[in-house]
Amino acid sequence: MAEAVLEVEDLHTYFFNRRGVLKAVDGVSFTLYRGETLGLVGESGCGKSMTALSIVRLVPRPAARIVRGQVRLRGEDLLAKSEREMRQVRGRRIAMILQDPQASLNPVFTIGNQLVEAFAVQRRWPRRRLWTLAAEALRHVKVPEAARRLYDFPHQLSGGMKQRVVGAIALAGAPEVLIADEPTTALDVTIQLQFLRLLKELQAETQMAMLFITHDFGIVARLCDRVAVMYAGRIVEQGPVRAVFRQPAHPYTQALMASVPRLDVKVDTLATIEGQPPALDALPEGCRFAPRCPYVERRCQQAYPPMVPLQADHAAACWRLEG
Ligand SMILES: Nc1ncnc2c1ncn2[C@@H]1O[C@H](COP(=O)(O)OP(=O)(O)OP(=O)(O)O)[C@@H](O)[C@H]1O
Ligand SMILES: [Mg+2]
């Protein structure tokens, strides 16, 4: 039996500004199981990062607010916790790796100091022992000459090395959940692959659950067990990677898949999806993809479609699947 680690249910996170309400996350549900990787994909601005930030309750205040839903970590309701309790969760039980390693590292402290700091949160050990632990952690993420690197400042490391350091810091707390938000976008392709392989290895050792945010289907195919496709604040399709790649059910997923080159085939031209996603502060009544959908029907404009179960664990929100 798969063991649920993180459950997100009907999550809503809105921005409130003078012009109105922007529904960045608008009813998102998914479960992360121990040892698995769930890919969260979708176009820029669809709400992927806001979903991640909502889980650890770091949405930009006061503009954004989690207005509804549940986030449960091994059954514990995270939205009901005090800020102090949440600080025990962040970095320890749920760690994050973000797109820009530079932003996650403090430029005025050495790599060693920052790693020691991360370990010191959990261990009241003498500093010398923590320093040894820090060197081990750097070796673990395959930073060459780890012991010497501890004395470097972030700007002395390449992008790929910096991201490994961020990875080592994230893993210092032995998290149950790792959220990686486009962690390799700033890296070149070979370095990307190395970093992803490393993440997979570390995951196999610790059995942590991973939420992997990306807009790269190639990465999803390589790294993820299941995938959730997000469009305009909602998940429109979810399922095992193989099932979704073989038989994408939602017209948006189909269009996305058609617009990325297949992993095993060289493609010269990419099919593109016409039009733009709707503005999140002026969403249509019915299906949000309807204005761009080649199969649009009347009912699509009238009501948002239900999530229709297709096969084991595979479901999509489209009226056509309702029959
Ligand atoms: N500080 C902010 N103030 C107002 N709106 C914001 C703010 N941050 C994000 N948004 C809006 O919330 C929506 C969701 O943003 P989010 O960052 O989650 O998108 P994303 O899917 O992560 O995109 P990307 O792939 O570009 O990282 C977007 O429409 C964005 O414009
Ligand atoms: Mg983002």
C-alpha cells in the first residue's frame, strides 16, 4: 500500500488587490506518496509556484491569502498550525529547492557556515562535528574537493555547484517531502541531467516524496512517477506518467504534448496552442480551456467539468470524457 505523506485538498490561494481577486490557485487537490515523484506541469503563470508556496504557507503577504482547502502532512493539518509550529515544518519536514540557487544562498556566508547552520537546527553538536557533517553532505551531492569548498562563498561556485549546495542544505533536515520548483532551469543541459540524477539517487536512499515543478515534459518523463497538469489555477489532468504520455485525455494535455518534441523522436516543427490562458482575475464561467479548445461544446461554456476517472489513478476534467 502506498503511504500518503502529503495531501493537498481543494486548495485555494487568491491575490487581493485594488482591481479585484486573482485566483492563482483555485481548487487544487493531489496526494504525494512516500518515495514517489509527482510532476506538476503547466504554462507560465498557471499557479505552480503559488501551489508550492501555499503548502509551506509562504505566500506573499498581505497580497495573497490561502482562502480555502486543506494541506495535511502525515495527517497533520498544516493550515491549522501556528507560525511557530510551521517553522518546525519548513526546512525540516518539507524542504524546498528553488529555481535560482543564488537567491537561496546567503552571499556573505561561506558554504560551510550555511551547511553547518542547516544541520545545527536539528543537532546540538559541537561545531567541529557539524563541520565534518557539512563536508560529508557536500561529498554526498558530489561536489568535488568538498572539504576545501566549505570555505568558499557562493559567488565562487558555478551555477550547477551552487544548486548542489542548495540541495545539500535542503536535505540536511532529512525532509519527508522535497518540493523542487524548476530547480534546473538556470543550469545548462548536461548539468541539469546530473543534478536530476543526483536527486533521484538521494530520493532512493531516503524515500522522501518529491513534488517536482517544471514545464519540461522531458524531465517529467525521466524523473516522475505521476504527473499533474495545471491550467489557469486548476489541475486538469492527473495520472501515472506512462498513462498520461500514452493517452493524454484532456485537450490541453494533448496540445501540450503535441507542442513538445518527443523524447525518442527528433522533431523540427512544434505544434503550438493557439491563444492565451484566461486572466486569473477574469476567469470564464465554464471550462477555462474552452476558448482555446478545438472540441469546445456548449456545455463547456456553461459549467466547469468534473474530474472524470479514466483508469486506475488517471483522471481528467473534460466534459467529453463524461460521454
Ligand atoms: N506577488 C504577486 N502579486 C500578484 N499576482 C501574483 C504575484 N505572484 C504571482 N502572481 C500571479 O499568480 C499567478 C500564479 O503565479 P505562479 O508564480 O504560481 O505561476 P507559475 O505557474 O509558477 O509560473 P512560472 O512557470 O512562470 O513560474 C500568476 O498569474 C501570477 O501573475
Ligand atoms: Mg513558478
